[in-house]
Amino acid sequence: MKIDYENLIERLGSVALSNRMNTQANDHASHFFGHKKLKHRSLYFLYILARKLLQSPLVYKRGYKNALNVQVTQTELTFTNLPKAFDGFRILHISDLHMDGMPELLEVLTRIIQPLEYDLCVFTGDFREGILGAYEEPARLAVELRKAIHAETLAVLGNHDAVEMVSTMEAGGLRLLLNEHRVIERNGEKLVILGVDDPHYYQADDLERALAGSPPDAFKILLAHSPEITHKALAAGVDFYLCGHTHAGQICLPGRKPIFTVSRGPKHCKSGLWEHNGVRGYTSAGAGASSVPIRYNCPPEITIHTLRRSAKTKKHAKFGSSRMCVF
Ligand SMILES: [Fe+2]
């Protein structure tokens, strides 16, 4: 599909687009393995060794099966400032598909999503498996999955995504928020969904730009790929922050204890529901898996968040039917 660069310039700004494309064109992988992420060469070899071990048939087969066992989790959160018309509003939150690395996931997710009930669907980035190279296939797979979604669908880009994916995805019914916002109205009341470009690798998030022209006192939900901009969310008056990126560890020790998560965000914001300096948020464990498509002690998830209006903020939120998180 022809890339509409004029449209991208108009929406992101020419400097931001040029910055992102320039970084995309640079050796993203060498940056990942360079001095900023892996300080010692020996760590690189440890990484390769771990990868080889995880790719051994026994570990891989079971881990791959785990990675396709997608759970539907649910939260219910109360807010004192939620407009009345949005009491009970349900958001289907999907993150980190990396679907071109695990093509069976399309069928699994289609089957799971079809019977669900929700009012809005949001994707918090990482549609592509790799961080370089072809972007057509992950964009096409996202469009295929969109066919199973019966509500308006908004999305942001992650650190694995190329900005060139936007044209195909938008033609297929996924509206990207590129440092932009969308106002949702119900009975004359408004909810603002803010969406920023990747804050992790590209550091291309511009919340100020996303806020521009939005109704100032409206309830605000932020979509960002990672939980790394809580300080900006606080300054912007964000009420609920939805993100992913960490995969909740993807390969964890028993008890969902992650061995490693790549995020500069606060430690307690790396998975599930959290509260940080007055901002509440949810970091999805992700629907897919990256690097090696396996999971251990960390099931993939899609989440339905139900928003409730209440005179008092309650101190709990439900996770599905069996888990409760003190919040
Ligand atoms: Fe990811």
C-alpha cells in the first residue's frame, strides 16, 4: 500500500516524523545490543545462550503452547470524576500482538474476541515481531484481527512498529493516535482518549501535542506503549493510563515473578493494575510474545476494563472472577 507521507507530516509534524524515520533507518538492533542496553559484550553472549536454550524443542514446544493460551482478564475501576454517561463503559485492551512471529494467534484471538462485549477497543502498540524490516505483514494481520472487533478501535505505535504501518492499518479500520486525541461523546458528556507515539525506544511521545484542542476538564484516558511516562501523565491530568510493552516478564519464575523486564518505568507499574503519584493505570501482559515466542508462568492476556462512577474511589478492582487486587 502507498504510504501517505503528507498525512503523517500533518499529524506528527515534519521534525518528529523525520526523527522517527531516521531512527528506524539506523541500526536499531545495534542500539539494542550497544552500550545503552547491554553494557558488556559478555551479556550479549549470555543473551544468545539463553535464546538457544529457550529454542530447544522441549522448552519451546510447551512455551509456545503457553503463549497461545490467551486469558480474558477483567478490571473494574471507580472514578469520582467519570461522567455519568460513561458509568459502565467497557474498554477492550489489547497489547503487544507481535502476531507475525506467531501466526496462529490470529485465529485464537478471533475466536476469543468475537463473543465479548465492550464499547471501545484499544491497542497499546507492538504489532510487529521484529524491530526492523518488513512491516506489511504485521499491519495486514492487525487489519484481519480488526474484523473480529465490533466497536471503534484506537491504537498507538510501539517500539517494534514502523510509522509506515499507519496507512494500511487505518485503511483497515484501526485509527492510530499519533500524539493525537479522540473525543467520545455520550448524551452530551465527553471522554478524551489521548494517544502518544512510542515513549520507550523512539521517545517520540508528545502529550502536549496530543492534548492540544481537547476539552480541558474532560475525563482523560491515555494510551501509550510503555508505563514510562507516568510523570507526564500526572502533569497532563490523565485519569487512567493504559499500556503494555513489558509482557509482564513473558518468561517468569513460578508465582509470576519476572526474570527480566525492559522498562524504565516505576517497578510496580510493570504489570497489571497500579497507582503511581495519583495516576492509575494498567500494564497489559500482552496478547503475544516477542524475541522467542514462548511464555512461562506468565499467560498472555486481553483485558476488559469497566469504568464506574462513584462518589468515593473504591480501594479495590476486580481481576476476572477469582483474583482481587488491593489498589
Ligand atoms: Fe512487545
